[in-house]
Amino acid sequence: MPYLIITKLAQESCEKVEGGISLSVNILIGGAAGQGMDTISSILEKVLHRKGFWVFSHKDYMSRIRGGHNFMQVRFGNKPLHAHQEQLDLILALNRETMEIHRERLKPEGKILGDSALLFTGDEMISLPLEATAIKLGNPKAAGSVALGAILASFSLDQDKVEEVFREFFSGGILTINYQAFLAGAQLVGPMATVEKKGEDQGGRRIYINGNEALALGVLAAGCTFYTGYPMTPSTGIMNYLAAKQREAGIIVEQAEDEIAAINMVIGASYTGARAMTATSGGGFSLMVESLGLAGMTETPLVVVEVQRPGPATGFPTRTEQSDLSFILTASHGEIPRMVLAVRDPQDAFYQAARAFNLSEKYQLPVLILSDQYLGDAGRSTEAFDFNKVTVERHLATADDLVPGEEYRRYRLTNNGISPRLIPGKIPGQVVLVDSDEHDEAGHITESAQVRVVMMEKRLSKMKLLEQEVEEPELLGVPGQVIMVAWGSLYGPVKEAVEQLNSAGYQVGALVFGDLWPFPRQKLESLATENRVFINVEQNYTGQLARLIRQETSIVCTKSLLKYDGRPFGPEEICRRLKEEVL
């Protein structure tokens, strides 16, 4: 009977630890595009989150509307989760291909659940009449809801919270059929397994969100009133979220005809005093590069989010990589001041997005935020954001900042290189003149060598001030003999890898960078004095962070653990490779 197999599976997913039961379950839902995996996964994630579990999910999907092999992984437990996991407790296979591709990833007691019509064979197989049950209820498309019921029952999870989540996805007769299908699916499994699993009562303290949505919320908290962009996977989620909140949040969202228009519109809006931004991926950012120089030359605040995917050219449109760091550090012909930071998780994304606007305005320069597909699309449970921790710091000139009796000079020389920024039309009789050519203090075009030198030094001198704003990387684990260095979205996988290695008796630490330019060197250099071994962990081919570290500090990473197949680096793979190649 299926329920006897499932009972064993439910017991295997628990581990008795001091203070109670530790729960960790990893489910894969796979099939072809168009088979409803996203809906099944989204409902499952919301139900588990509202039951009080910590949830982490990520997507692996092809850039096509129908067909191909796609899958979603949903991991849940009763402690914070920071990354995906390789080994699987359960596979919901909507086609035979899913079974064939992922079968080897099952844990010893793991199972594959699929429709009886697929004629699965093997001790790990659980064949259930998913589609036949849905047809009996009047709608074959409800087979996914039948499967969802079977999944929850498989892990002794009751039906609490399910109906309220279903109401958010369906209505009318479709709601009725799908909820009935869910109940029927639970009955297919049989009596509930005896292992009790409960999440904690979170009392509204946690939210479930992905990286793109967290960035978008940070943008709104920062007071951004104008967003324009061109849809480009995997950054489009930011625009979609902001567009859906236009009326509530008082922000204008405009889809431009291309990325060149988008960044120029943002620069124009910023010139007039609006807090404005755009987001794109590597190919779109390539088109924006000339205008990035325009923002640097005109000293116009600019925030750009670059959600990375594998290149070059079209590359892997729906996969993940960290290969744009070197490019973004020097993008633009000529030399301009800039800040580059990488967000590490949704919490970091929210607060750093707000910080980016303040720094961009304070120093009148571009701030570039790096994310990637893994962070952008991965959903997870996290503590609710505290909007009271976000301050909106406008750095705008008033009449008091002007020299009495003189005309306003947009590029007036000051001790710190930051000129008073006046909004056009705010003070009658004063003209705000900017120019993309080299210019003098008033903004007039010049060919003077002497003025060129003065203006270059004025713009680039702001980097010295910006160096005082950079945040040091976070140290994870213990500062043992081996220190991994990583950046951005690898924070979660590296964090879990460090925890696993240290619990196994190794002395391993990690430095995970958020701010990347100006480069924060203090913590790294202090650790380097004790003759430690540095291992860089990155998702690119050339080890771009290691190269930056060597360039800025002369510290050489002994070994590189690199991954560039478009799939995310997981904690198990990091542990395995570190043991094989270093420890």
C-alpha cells in the first residue's frame, strides 16, 4: 500500500536532536513547460510557509513556452534555510524524463511519485491515479492539485492553510474542483503517517519572498518614484513587481523600447530631482554602458540593478552565473567614479537597495547593484523587513547653498569634490546647466587642458570619500587555516557549507563580500597576516573575485572552486570539492 511506503519516508525526513525533532525535507517537482509545475510549487511554498516552516525554493527552467525539461525544488524545515539541496526526499514526476534525470539524486529512502499512466517501475516508485482522479472530478487540469494533496499527506502535514491559499489562486467552480482534487489526492496516500511535524507559530514575523521582489521593496522604501526598463530575464521580476504596485506605492513604471532608452530616461528623471532607477541583465547592461558614462560625466545620481545570467551573447537566458563583475567594475569608456555592490540574500537586497539611493545622491554618481538568477528567482522564508531602519537621505541644494550674488554653478569646485545639486526650476533665475562634453564649473563646454585636469580630479576624488562608506565582508564560521572567499548570492550556499564542514570537525571560515568597489580590504588583510590559505568560490570561469583581490591587495588565492554550467553552486558540492581539492 502506498501509505506504508510514505510512512517510512516521513520518518526518514526527521532527525531527533536535543530540544526536539529536526526536520529537513527536499522535494522536486519536474516536467515539461506547460504542465503546471509553477502553480503546484507556488501553492506548496505558500502553504508550508504559512504553516510556520522555513521554506527555500528555486527554479530550473528552459527559455521556452512549452516542452523541455523544467523543475522546481521546494525545501522546508524547522530552522532557517539558506540554499537548495542536492539530495531529494521526494520527486513528483509529471513525465518520464523527470524520473530518468533526477532518479540518482534520491536519498536511500526517497521516493518518486507519478501518475499510474506513466507506468513507472522500481521499488522507489509510487504510482497514483492523479489524472484519472482529476477527470472523475470533472477537470483533468486539476491533476496537479491531486498531486499536491498526496505530497502534503506524504509528510504527515494536515490540511490547515490549504484552502486559504487555494482561494488566492483560483475562484468559483475552478476553486471548488481543485480543492476537492487536493482532498482526493490526500486520500490516495492513505492514513496519515504517524510522525508529527509542525512549523513554529511565527506570529507574522516572517515573509516569503524572492530576491527580485526584495530589491523592488527596497526601491520603494528608498522613495523611488520612477522606474523604467526593458524586460530581460532574469531581471523582469523587479519591473513586474513595481508595475503591480504603481498605484499603491506612487511610482511610475514605464516599459522603454530598449535598454538605451531606459537608462537615458532614468538619467533625465534623476536630473529633475526624482529618485529613479532601472534594472536589466548582462546583455541589456552592455547597451547601457555609454549612458553610464553620461551619468558619470554629468554627476547625475543613478541606480542600476544588473541581475546576471550566463553570457556571452544570449547565453543561457534562464540560468545563473556571476560572470559580469569584471565588466561592471570598468564599464564605460574613460574613467568615472562608481560604487559596485552585490546583494547576498533577500534581507540584504532590501536594505542595500535603499542604501544605494542614498549613496548615489550623496556622491552624485552611479551605484551598480549585482544580483543573479539564483537569488532573483529563489523564494525563501525570511524575517519581515523593518522599514523603520530605512532612511531617505536627499542631498539637494537650497538657496542657502548658493554663493550670494553669483549665478549657480552646477560643477562648483568644493573641498570634497561634491558640488551643490540644484533641481531645475526650484530657484527663479538660476539655470542648471549640465553637459556630456568636458565642461567648466558652470557647465559650459571647454577644450582647456587645465580645466580638464581640475574636473577629472574633482570627479574621481569622490572615491576617497566613498571608501569610508564601504562595508567589510561578513565572516562566516571560524577563521581557521582555510578561508573561502565568495560574493553575492553564494552567501547562502557557502554559509551552509561552512556549517556542515565545521560540524564535521574541520576548521573552515568564509568571507562573503557584498560591497565590491571601492574594494573593502581591511578584514581580508587582517586575516592574511596569519598565513592562511584563501580559496575563492565563484560562478564564473576566470575567478573574477580572486583577480580583484590580487589586484587590490596582492593576496593570492591558493585554489579556485569555480562553476560555470549555469546551475547554482550548492553547499554539498562546495563541501565535496573542498574536501577533494583542499582539505
